Amino acid sequence: MNALRNRVQLIGFVGQDPEIKNLEGGKKLATITIATNEVYHKENGDKVEQTEWHRVTAWGKTAEIIEKFVTKGKEIAIEGKLTHRTYDDKNGEKRYITEVVANEILLLGK
């Protein structure tokens, strides 16, 4: 059960081309956003489509795969863990970020 404590699985469409950063020591960091859609019907029968955007980061080999094969609009599946972090922006205001750190990626579609 330990493997299930902080585990996220998403299937969705990439919102923009990946942002790739090359860090010291040759390590790569990839950042993307993924849109997931949920469709449901209200009691009166109206169809509602709700889109959620998820920030996803990946390191190392997973980042390299994203850099080579992932583009805006591509459908992908990712598995990773949910993380939260804070930082102070250039105006000194505290910013909060929730993101999924991906450790596996599966390319879907064409």
C-alpha cells in the first residue's frame, strides 16, 4: 500500500510545447500542462464539460522523452506524484504551486 500513498495518473492533452531546461551536470527538466476533461449531465439533462489543467514536471530520462516526442495537442498518459511548493516572486509576494512530478509517460494517439 505504500506505493499508493501519493500516486497520480492522468490522461489528457498537452496544452503547449514543453519548456525544457538544461541544468548543471547535463540534467534536464521538462515542464508541460495537461488538460483533462470530464463530462457529466445535470439533473435537467444539460450536458456539462469541465476541463482541468495540470502542471507537470519531469526530470532526467522522462524529460528527454518529453523533449523528443511531446508537442502541443498530443494525447499522453503520465504517472507520478503530487507536490506543492512555494516561492517569492520578483515583487516579494509568496506564490504557491501544485504540480505532478512525472516518473512515467505513455504517448497515446497518432
